[in-house]
Amino acid sequence: MTERMTAARSLVECLLVNGVRHAFCVPGESYLSVLDALYDVRDRLDLITCRQEGGAANMAEAYGKLSGQPGICFVTRGPGATNASIGVHTAFQDSTPMILFIGQVARDQADREAFQEVDYTQMFGPLCKWVAEIRDARRIPEYVNRAFHTALSGRPGPVVLALPEDMLVEPVNPQELRPACPPRIAPAAESLAEVQKALIQAERPLLLLGGSGWTAEAVTNIRIFAENNHLPVACAFRCQDLFDNTHPHYIGDVGIGINPKLARRIREADLVLSIGPRLGEMTSSGYTLFDVPFPKQKLIMMHTAPEESGHVYCPYLSLSGSLPELARALRDLPSVDNPLWREEVQAARRDYDHWSTPPASPGGVDLGQVYQYLNAEMPRDAILTNGAGNFSIWLHRFFRYSRFKSQLAPTSGAMGYGLPAALAAKVAAPDRPVVCFTGDGDFMMTGQELATAAHHDLPVIILLFNNGMYGTIRMHQERSYPARVIGTDLSNPDFAALARAYGLNGVVVEKTEDFAPAFEAALTAGKTTLLEVRVDPQALTPAATLEEIRRQARQPK
């Protein structure tokens, strides 16, 4: 007679057969039976215990973004689930595969507003690809298989499964399990012929890369395609690691604070090959780079999900397929040799070089010199993470990513992402250096995850740029309501001392010349090191100081 198992153990076996080796959680009584089942496989599945569900969900999202496989997160019901919703929203907007498991009230207590009860099908409906509650323990393999399939198919994204606590302890018979097998789709030959025809006819083409679902092979094939056809290449918002920024064909990123010359090139292009991005608000500069719904450019949209083409823009041509298949097919197209394209690439690259050369900044720490140093000395295999804030303007504009899967940042613009993402990156890639870029406001959203870094011995470097304010909001405040400051000033702790309180390294940097030795020491420290870089509040943006923004706002319109 076959020995029976609990539904919770059945769930864990489903995770293992789908290749899950790490999961992130904040423990809760509503899924104690799952924790007990994970105890028996702790040599095969490493459970990372976090300090708040928002941090855990961000870690799972970052893990999915880096690995290409669904990041797994377990949280308890009610407050646990609502805290975790930020990571689900980020996964949805960033097209990241992720599965969130939520402990739920017992089935006989449902619909009574029991303790911490929430209807997750309604709560998470707009935030994920699929949400369901498993009420029959025998169907766990079915639901989990569908969750992996949904998270990975088409446009990747998050799935939410609620687990009633009484269902999890029910006995079930073991089933033969197989991993999910999402489809890989190749573009139609007729559509590829149309792409080739459009290239031949183009005078000012441009290649725009973004989105998720890329592989190292796909990135290589797109580089070969761009080189064969002498195409200028731009990357969508926070997708800068899809093309080597030091390559002569790279011309910049298309996101917040876009180079005006690059924006003009996109508007004046007669052909834009968009491969992967959704062309949302950030990548379209507020839907101004392309006319809605009919762009002036000949827009060819290539995406993993057919419904994305035509979602906002009516393209000249739509291609749907898995990005590895799309990239391979483009690589194999006959090349087009147009001498004018070579000249345009060189001119666009000169504009990028000028735009991405960091200027000096006011104060004891010159951020321009800091980024010159980082570009020269950052290990090439390092993974860089960041959340949201004006500190990230310097990173996105001036740092040059040269390796695929080296940038982890939320296209959703979520604050508090950088530290959890850094810890997840270290879990996924323990042999690679990981550097978190964060601001004082950004860091305090999830700063308690320093405890996770210490508890799980995850050595990362944290560059915390402290200017004593919510910088992005202050920038907008000064532009719209100059000198009427309210709600944006911050009183901060001694961040370096805070790190040391967790048993980690903490160093304060107040002079430019102190940054390099502090960073070099952090690289070899062997444990998490927080460098608190104290930034002059005037260094609000690379383009203008706080006083200059205020003065410009006061000038008559």
C-alpha cells in the first residue's frame, strides 16, 4: 500500500519537481504544515526567512528576474498578504515570473470575515496573471503545474495561490509529477520576410530592446543582428543590461530623463524595431515618442504576448514569439548594408558618450567622480540593484552595464526594492559580487532586511546615498511649488551604526577621496558592508542643483 502524505508535503514535492531550490518567506501560523514539510527537504530547498513580507516578495521577484524561473514566496493571510502585494505588483509591471503562496483561513470559516480573512481572488485580480484558492487537496499538482505554466508562458508574470490551512493538513495519495512545460514559439516566416523588406526600405532605423524572457544566447544573437546591419541600439527603462553599454552600437537608455538627442532620434526614425518592451509610460516618455494610436514611425513590435501589440499602439507589423526564437530568426536574416546607417550609429554613439559622462556635483562627495571610479573599477560580473529615488538617476545615466543579467531594478518604480533584490541576487548567484544602490528614503522602506543579510550570511555591498530628503518628490515639489517645503525632509539614523548593530560593516563616506578605499575594502570584506555616502542636498539631479531648480521655477512663464 502506498504511504499517504499531507497536502502540504504534496505542495512541496510539486515545487521540487519544478526545480525550485530557494524560497522566501515570513512564517505564519496559517501555513505551519508547509513549513513542517519544508523541514524534511531543507537539504534540497533553502528557505530564506525575511523580516517583512514586502521584503520577501521583492526578493522573490528579483530572484525570478535574475534566474528566469518563478521566484517563490510564502506569506500568511491578511496583513502578510497585503504587505506582499508590492512584490506582486512589481512582478506584474516588470513581467517577472513569480508565485506567491498565501496561507488562508480554514474552509469552514470562509466568508465570515474570519480572523485576517481576505478574498484574494478579488484583491489580487488586477495585480497578477492568475489568482486562485486551492480547496481540494487532491488538485494541488494541477494548480501548481498551472501556476508555473502561467507564470512562464507568453508575457511572464506573477501568480497567487491561496492555501486554506485545513486543506494543507489533509492526507493525499502521492501522484506522479512532472515539471511544467511552457511553450516556446517561433515567429512566422512570412512576418520575418516583412521585417527584412522594411529594413531594406529604411533610411533611419533604430533597434529598441526591453522586457523579460531573454536568455544569454538571445542577447548574443541580437548583438550579431545589430552588428550585421549596422543598427543603433537603445534599451528600454531599466533594461540596460540587454546590450553591452560599451559597444559602439549602443546609443542609450529610453526611460526617465532620456537624452533629448536620443528622444529626437526615436521620433525622427522611419523604422523602429521594438523587441520585448511593452512601450509603457516610462519607455515612451509619457506616450510622446510615438503617436497614439498610430505612430509616424514604421513600428514593428515583437513581443512574447500577442495581445501586447496593439495594446496602446497600432504597429506597422506585429510578431509574436519567444525572445530566444525571435532573436535567432533575426540573426539569420540576410544583412542590409547601408552606408548611411554606419554614419548615423557613430553620431548617435558620440551623443551617448557625451550624455553619459558624469558632471561634477556640489558637496564633499563629488558624485561625478564616484561614477567615474565605479565605471572603471566595478567587477564586470557584478550584479547592481536599486529601488527608486533621485539617487538612481546618476546610476542609470552614468553607469555602463556590460554583462547580461547585471541590472536588477523595478520598472514599476517601487521604493525599497534595492536591498531585498541584492539579497535575492546573492542567493541566486553566490559567486558574483552584488552591489545595492539606494537612497535614505528608499532604504528605510525595507532596511530591516539587514537582519536577513546577517542571519543568512549574504555578503552584499550597500551604497546608501543620504541627502536627508525624499529627493524625487522634493525635486517635483520645488519645480511646482518652490520653497514651500513640506513632507519631504527626513530625519535619519546613523546608517553605518545601524549596520554595525546587526553585526555587519558600516562606514561613513563624507569626502570623495574616501570612497574608493571604502569600496575596495567592502569588495573583500566577506560580509555585508554598508557605505553611507553623505550627499549634499544641492546635488539633487545631474542637470541642476536644488537652488537652480527653485530659481528656474520662480522665473516668469
